[in-house]
Amino acid sequence: MTSGTLRATARPTARRLATRPWPRAGLAAVAGVVAALGLAPWGLWWLTLPAVVLVLVLRRFATTRRGAFLVGWGFGAGWFGLGLSWIIEPFFVDAARDGWMAPFAVVLLCGGLALFWAAVFALAHRRGTRMLVALWVAAEMARGVVFTGFPWAMPGHVFIDTPVAQLAALGGAPLLTLIALGLPAAALAIGLRASLAIPVLASIGAWIALDPGAAPMPVPEAPIVRLVQPNAAQSLKWDPKWLPVFHERLMELTRQGDVPDLVVWPETALPWLLDQSGDSLAQGVDAARGAALALGIQRRDGARYYNSAIVVDAAGEITSLYDKTHLVPFGEYIPFGEVAARFGIQGLAASEGGGYAPGPGLHPVSVPGIGLALPLICYEGIFAGEINAAAATGALRPRLMLLMTNDAWFGTVSGPYQHFAQARLRAIEQRMPMARVANTGVSGMIDAMGRVTARIDLGKMGAVDAALPPRGPTPGYARWGDAPMLVLLLLLAAVGWRHNRLDRDQDGA
């Protein structure tokens, strides 16, 4: 069979699949899986763009709103199904207790998030691509807020490891998402014509211009921050036999080498409550040999338990305390937890009581020898809007972000790498360095351009001393947040609406 015969046979077959609702939704799901390969750790962003083109083409074959809904849902189900495949990992840390919930978590979370995209495709049915893109980006922004928010695996995240990510300093992840969806839409509208060279050349030029290059050498007077990663696997973290092993690792890694200015331990670094950790903290202070020590720890206040971060000075005094504010639903607390507890359901990460209580809100803390730092505990590092609100400008603007996390929950395939990538994005949005420390990785120092200047890989025990990179000037996104993007999306939707009206008027003439 010749190549021409194959093409002649394939075209009708593809058209038949595209014109039938369920096969079309299946093709959209495959496109979603391919598109999600642009996310960390795969980083194949150049597959994301043509996959978006494909789903935009499939949308054109949907003659009903229901058909458009299925295309959007299929694409979202494929995207989130691969992008969030790590979500099953927490349920198998204690498989006997929680394993039964894993299938429900995958179906409900991935299928539920796909409904955001399905609704967009349905609302934009018989509307132009401009309207679709505007609604799609708006839906992604809403996804970061609705039901406490989950802005993970946004389409714009495929650009985090590229020069395009620098534009997040202007518009955050929503601007990157607009580019990830808008470029394919523009290419589809132009088609294979000579005029397509204009946006292609413009994109290449912008790519070159935005490339920050390699990180510069640190200045001699830069404070030295030691990042300590004990490599405490989640299945062993609370095992009484392993507690002294992980504790000794912290001490050994803290006392090695020259004395830094700050030592950072990960989330829940000590397995005991704060009021029961006096001896362990004293040992940590001795191991730090005069350096300030920042660490994650659980604490109790009356009947409430908190997932907290503290800063301890050279004298062993707790100089700053922060209680995690944005808790993980169904992880650190259960909605309607008193009712759920009757059925034996409790938060996966809540080792004390029925769950954690939220703190009063994100706020900077003082770190001896460093200045102000914005503490973030695990999940809080994905919420750009909350960080914007807490990272004040002027004299109260923090010197760095201090993220303590326990990514051992997320497995070893994609979750920890995606979480680390989002930390890089937060650094770009704030033009502020971030010291990120995880129990099992990935830990690292990230500069204000999102470049990783020091790193401890996943599943490794170790410590690394990193010079604290300089903080950049306050960027537009840190000043104005999502407001400019909302205005831009309204304008894009208005242009799309007007274009649709002109088309209808011409059809009726």
C-alpha cells in the first residue's frame, strides 16, 4: 500500500471519529495526555502546543453544546489524568487504611477538574476561539480559588523551565496559560500561510530576549543558608524504630562543615510536638553552632493542633512562629470532620487528633542575621495570590521565601518535580529567592529569576550550603496580582463577542 493510499484511507477514518461525539471525546482525551507531557518532569512543552491545536480542531466538529462539553471534558480528563497521576501515592503510604480511597480520589479529582474545561467548551460553543481562550484562562484562575483552590497543573506550567517563564513577573501563571492556549489558537487561525512566519519569528525573538542565562556568582557578603534533607520516607517517618535514625541524620548534617548563617530543616522535621521537643531542639541548636535554625514542627494549643514553622536563635529561644494557614483538604483536615470521624475517616497527613487547625494567615517572620522571611509550608507554595497578599512591598518586603515541605507524600515519579517547578515560578513572580527544603527532595535554593543555584535530588540524604541570592525589584505581578490579567481577558472576550456578532450579522444579510 502506497503512502498516498494510506493518507486517502486515514482522512475519512479521522473525519468519522471526529464527527461522532464519544470517539471525538476519546481523541480529545488522547490529546490531553500528550499535552500534559509538557509538565514536569517530562518538560515536553513543544508537544503541548500542537495538542492544543488538535483539541481546537476537534471542537469545530462539535455541532451541539453537549458535544463541545464532551470535547472539553475529554481533553481535561486526559490532561489531569496524567498530570495528577501522582495523586494516588498518598493513599498507599498506609494502604490497609487508605488504599480503598485511591480510585475515588483519581476519578473525582481528575474528572472533577476536567469539568472546569468542559464548562468552558460548552459556554464557548459556536463562539470564536478568542472567547474560548478568554474563558479557559479565566476558568484556570477560578480553579485556584473555588473549593479552597487547587492551581496545580495549569497549562502555563509547561513553560516553567523555559525563558517564557520570566513573563510570570508580569502576569503570573495566568499569563503563561494565556500564551500556552493563545499561541496554538493564533496558529490555527492563520493556517499554513506565509503570514504565520510573523508570530513564529516574534516568538523566537522573545524567547532569546527573555532568557536569563546562567546564575551569576554570589557576592562574598551573601548569607550562607544550609538546606538539610534527611531523606525520611513517608512510610517510615513516624515509625518508632526510625525516629532516632532520622533525628541523628538531622544532627549530623547540621553540624558538618563550616558554620552557616541559617540552617533550614523540612516540614515536621521533628516528629514530636513542640512542647515535647525541648531536648531535640537543644541538640539542634548545639549542632547549628550559633546559626539560626528554621524548622517545621507540630504544636498543640489547647484542643487544637497546628502544622507550624519556628525560627530558633543561637540561644535556643524561639524568635518566630508561624502556623500553616492553607491546609490540604482531605489531607490535613476533613471537611465536616466530626461526622467523618465516626466512620473512621481522618486526614492523611494529620498524625495528631482529627486534623490540623488553620493559622491566622501568611505573614513574614524575622530570621536572625537574614531579615524578614515569608514562611510557606508545603501546599501553601502553590497559591500565588496568597503569597502576593502576604509579601508586602517597601520596607516590609521579605528578603526571601522559606518553604518547608514533605513531598514524600507525592511519590517519586512526577509530584515532587511539579511541586518544585511551582516553587521556581513563585520566585519569578515575586523576584524573590526561595530556600526550599523537603524531607525526601527535591530541596534547593532558587534565585529571583527562578534559576536553581543549589539542589539536593529526590531520594537523597544530604545538606548543601548555598549563598542567598539577591532579591530583585518588586515586579508587576507582585504589585497588582491578577487584576491586569482580568482586564486583559475581559478585553479579549469583548473582541471575541463583537467578532461573533459581526459574523452573525453578515450571515443574516
